Amino acid sequence: MPKVAIVKRELSKTVATVAKVLVILLGLLIAIALTSIITGASMELAGITLLQGFLNLNVFVYISTLLPIAVGLSIAFSASAWNLGAEGQLVIGAVGATFIALYTPFGRQEVVAPLMALLFASFLGALWALPAALLKMARGINEALTTLLMNFIAYHMTNYLVKGPWRGRAVYGYPTTDMIPVQARIPTVPGYSFSWYVVVICVVIALLMQLFLYRTKVGIALRALGSSPRFVELAGISSKRLFLIAFLLSGALAGFAGGVKVLVYHGKLVEGPIVGSGYGFTAIMLSWLGGLNPLLLIPASYYTAALYILSFGLQIGSAAVGDALANAIVGSLLAFILLADFLTKYRLVIRWS
Amino acid sequence: MAKLASYVLAIVLLIIGIVAGYYAGFYTAPQKVITTTIPVGAATVTMTTTVTATPQVPAYTVPEKIKAAWIYVGPVGDFGWSYMHDVGRRVVAELFKDWLETTYVENVRADQAPAVIDELVKKGYTVIFTTSFDFMDQTFDKAMQYPNILFFHCSGYKRWKNMGTYFADLYQIYYLNGLMAGALTKTGKLGYVAAHTIPEVVRHINAFAIGAKEVGAQLGKNITVYVIEIGEWYNPDKARAAAKTLVEQFNVDVLIFTEDSTAVVVFAQDLYKQGKEVYVFSHYSPMYEWGPDVVVSGQLVRWEVIYTDILAKVKAGIYRPDNLENIDYWYLLNTGAVDLGAHVYPNGSVMHINPKFIPKLKEAKVKDVLTGELVSVYDLVMRRYQQMKEAPLLQPLQGQALTHLLESLEKVETGAKYVPAAPIAPIFEPFTGPLKGYCLPERGYSRFCTGKPGYAEVNIPPGERLTHDDLWNMDFFVSWVAYQGKI
């Protein structure tokens, strides 16, 4: 019987990076080959279709939602705060942004409206994360479970709002609110569907959080909390407070993303699962893809966003494949990244005994 | 204190980041404000829209080869809404293959639609069909951004210079199905699984109830239509659960639904195998094969009727990106965009009624309310079908928002000696008074229920025909519809 073991390996940073890039390129080549075999289109055409997904500026549509959530989650996960409720915090953030835009006098003031809406969205996002953090701190209740369940409460609360008191007057009984005033909407770039303002904010947030995590005392203590909580306590910093700040930050950033979704993409509040549409869960995967490092999350979110664009781009034109196949190709590209990550950290040892 | 300072610093930095980022972006894009006035039902809504200034666009010319794209909200394999749109796309793709190139993108969520539209425009598609109400606002935004692209949005009410709307409505078919249901039911209790109680579905529920009562009351049955709302367009599990509740708790023996899957049909067929007969009407696509023993008839849609008309006119240069503001298709049975039936034979002909149920429908005799004759229910269904199909002057009025209100005119007096009057609307209209009903709570957009509380009484006087706007804004149930709420 052969014995298989997984053994950790130490590779120099350069070698590891080169190896990763090579595996990812190999994945792309396989995807191109697959597309061309299935559609009968030439390899060249399939390649161009794939490349267009990566060069499309609309990747920012997805980056501006995924990046802030993933940055927040990286902070939380670094501190071993297992916040799986980004989806719900995002949805509640969207509710907050809609509230400011539709039901307060701020809603009709240019510049003020989107700013207030985004800040309030972040605030509500943090607030939605609070109960789980408090339960953990006071009673030791597993925060992964509570945050996960809070997602569904957020969905249903939003559904209640859009089907009940907040249902729009000009929507013919459809479960949405009315459109938010135009002053509250964040304009998009002509020819594209994202907003530079939001992209700039997201990158600034990622940079600031990088500084916070690696250059401030609290940030360094936060990261240490994951590996050695006792050490942090000995250094005289309350681990509970660190836990709380990590939790609230991740909630606030998810709430911010929810605000972005309303102000840029929907222009109104829609049903919970449609606002969230799984971004809160995708961001969990993304934050690990970026190694919980806010700076690395920028390329990681770019890659994930490009895959989203790709799954639609693949459906259009002469190298067109169906939605299911497009998703299969996109999924295999993602699998190759994980494979690359695995191969650079571990190796398989097979012994014949 | 140092710790606290750090927390505060982190939060302050976050806020500064948001503010700074916002201003940085704000001063990098020029904008202008556009005010538009859109008629929404009876009222008028004025909207102000800020759009980033676009450079001068070259004049529109009809392209040699037209590239048209469809955006679907669900998978083509749903065998309902998106599937039938795609059948329509395939028909025009084949019919106009000399000058038309088509593509589609499926499973698109509302917030993803704008980026998909960008992609389609970049790849040279100049005619874009967005086939879900969910896409309305996104399509509208993009129509303003791309003044040279022709947009057609299905089922909405927002239009623009380069954005038209279209819809094929099934209420007449639901009425015909109602006639059959009224004849077949033994308990008098009918079950309706509704996706959402928006005007479209409310109209369909009422039309079905009106048909069922017309026949059922004459056969001595006390007709009640029980409605359960599932809150989603596509959810086979919920649809099945609702159907089960209707059968087990409300003792219904006829099921009809507005949901995009075959779940309810399959459920009824399963019951049949267990020895319980519950009749069912298929929805949207031909679902006969999923329930050959229980499907009586159903509603069919043929989007190709509308797509052919639109694309032929785009090719001829009639529809241009500066004149779509009033293009609003409201196609009924007379146009062929919808049909009665549950099955399409390989040769393309439609099975209107499952042969298994024809003898039963021929046995039941009722009075035709228009003529007073005693006829079988089968003959009544066919008679009404013909009456609603024959309306030669109607179709030209059904393509524009401006002429919708004329559709309910019964005739135009000509004063000529040999042709004293020209008929417009079909001889028969299901929504003709006397009708009694009640307003749905939290709505109020029709002339019957605006400003009234929920459950306020609605009375439509004898002989009054509801108009296009009444149908489009319908927010009341007829009195024998029992709404059971949402699951």
C-alpha cells in the first residue's frame, strides 16, 4: 500500500510567486482550450474573449462591493473573530442608506446625501454585528453561528420593509421602495457602470486598514490575537476590546458596501436576498484568497471581479457558452488559484512500503 | 488612554477616507441634470436625473447587419419565462438570419444588468431587450447613457427616446381557463398559486375567477378562488408547498398558477397517480407532458410575435433611437402573442384543450351571457376564444402608449350608409360590469382604490368595460377571491 503524506515546504518568496503565477497561467490556458473545444471557436478567439474579461474596466463594479467587505473580514479573521455575517451587515447597511436617502431631509441635498447615507450604512452595519460580539464576550456563544443566523434575520427584515411600510408608491405592488432622490445617487462613469468615487474610497480604505493592521499598536495586537491571545493580554491590552473593534470594523465595512449597492447599483431598496446576492459570502472566500492582507486584497478582488465579468462575457458573441458552462470555467479558474496556493506551501509525499 | 486614542484614530481615518475619496471622485466627472416627466398610470411623476455629460454622438443610421441581444433574469432552462423569451429569440434569429445576429445572457441579477449592457454595447449590439421588470431602472439609466442604442424593456412602464416597452398579457386566457375550471370542479373551490400580487397577477387571478363563476354559478356551484402568494417568480419548492396547502387545507380540486416552473403540474400528476384527481392549467410554456392526466389546458406565450414586429421595424428604420418614447406593446389574444393551450405538436399546431377532458366539457351545458343560447362549455370556450381573437382594428392601437385608451371602445360610428359602425374591441371582454370586489391593502393606484383603505368595496356598474389603464393598475380582487396571504 502506498502511503500519502502532505508535508509543509519552505520556498523562497520569489520561487513561490513565480510558481503561483505559472499555475494560474496554466489554468487560464486550460480555460481557453475548454472554451474553444466546446464552442468550436478558434483558440485565438476564445483567448481574446477571456482576456476581455480581465481588461474590462467594469471589474470595478464588483471590486467596489467586494473589496471593502473583504478588508473588514480580514481584520476580523486576523483577530480570530469569525464574522460570517457580512451578508446580513451588508443588507442592513443598504437599509440604512435607503433610510437616509428616502426618509430624511438629507436625501435631497447633493453631496451630503450620499455621504450621510454611506456613513449611516456603515454605522448600521457595525450595529448589526454588535449583538454577536457581545454574546461572545459575555456568554462565550460561538460568533460564527450567531452571525450566520443574523444574515437571515437581516434578509427577512428587509423583505418586510419592502413588502410593507417602505413599499414604493410608483412600483405597482412590486416589493421595492421608490427610487431614491437623484441627489443621493452616486453617478457612474460614462460607458461603464461603476463610480470612481466609490473605487477611490475602497482603495483608500484598503490602504488605511493596511496601515492600521501593520503600523499601529492596536493593529499589531489585533493580528497577534489570532495566534497568541495570552501574549496580547500580557502586553496589557484587553483582548475583549480588540475582539470588539475587529468585529465592529468588519460590520461597518460590510454596511458600507451595502450602502454602495443602493446608491450606485440599485437606486432603491429591493428584497434582502437580491441586495445581498451572496457578496457577503464571496467576500469570505476572497479575504482568504488575499491572505487576510488588505493590500493583497486589491489584486485578489480584481481577479474575483474579473471572473464575474468573465462569466457574462463568455455568454456573448461568437465564442458564446451558456451560463452553466461559463460558471464551470470560472470555477475552475478559481480552483487553480487554490491549487497554486496549496502547491507552494505543501508537497505530496508518496511512499511505497 | 493610548489604546483608546488608537481606536478613535482608526475610526477617524475611516471617515476621512470616505469623505476624501468622495470629494476626489466628485470633482473628476462633469455632470448635467436632466428633468423628465413620465406618465405612471394616471398620475405623472417628474424625475430629475443627473447624468455624466456625454460627448456628441454621431447620427443614427440603420446598420447593414443588426445585432440584437437579450438579457434574461433566469436560466433559459427554467421552462417558463426566460425559456419562452428565448424561443422568441430563436424564431427571429432564424427568420431574419440574412441581416440579424442575436445573442443572450442568462441568469443576470438586477445589479449586474448595467455591466452586462456595457459589455453588449462594446461588442456592437445595437438592439437590447431586457426581459424582467427588475431591470427597469437599470435599463432606463443605460438608455440615457447610450443615446444611439435601442432598448426594449419587457413589462415595465418607464420609456425614453430610445427605450420602448412591451408586454404580452394572458388575462383573456386565464378567463378561458376559468370557464373550464368552473365546469370541472366538484367542490367549487379553486386554488391559485401566485408569484407576487402585482397588478399583472391580480388581473390574472380575477380573470380566472370571473370565468369560473360564469360557468360554475350556472351549474349550481358556489365558486371560491383561494390564493396563496409565494413572493418569488421562480421557486418550485414553494410553489409545490402552496399547491399542497391548497389541496389539503382548502379542499380545492383545480390548481392554476403564476410561477415559472412545472412544479404545480408535477404535483397534480403525482396526486393523480395516488388516486386523487386535481385538475391543473399549465402556465407560460407547454407543460402538458409533465401532467398528461391532469393538465386541462393552459396559457401559452409567443414572444416572437412581438420580437418579429420590433426587429422588422428596426431594420426598416421605423424604430430609431429618437422615437421610442411612446412604443408600448400591450398584445392580447387577438395578436397571437398569447394563446390558449398546454401543448405544441411537432408540426407547430397547438392543443388548446387536452382531448381527455373534451367530453366532460361538452356534457356541461350553460347559457351564453351575450346571446342567451344554451351551449356546451366546450363550445362556449371556443366561441369566446374566437370572439377575443377577432378584432381587426385592435392591433394597430396596441403598439403605442398613446392609443391604449381607445382599445376598450366597442365601435366607431362612421356615418357611412353601408358601414354604419366599425368594431374595435372584441365583442366580449371578461372585465365588464357588474363586478363587485374589494381593494387590496397597502396599494391604491387604480381609480377604484386610490386613497381608500384596504378591503374597501369596489363596484363596477353593469355594462362598464375596464380600460387598458384599469387593467394595468388593477389593485382589487373580485369578491369571490379569498386571499390567504404569503408563504
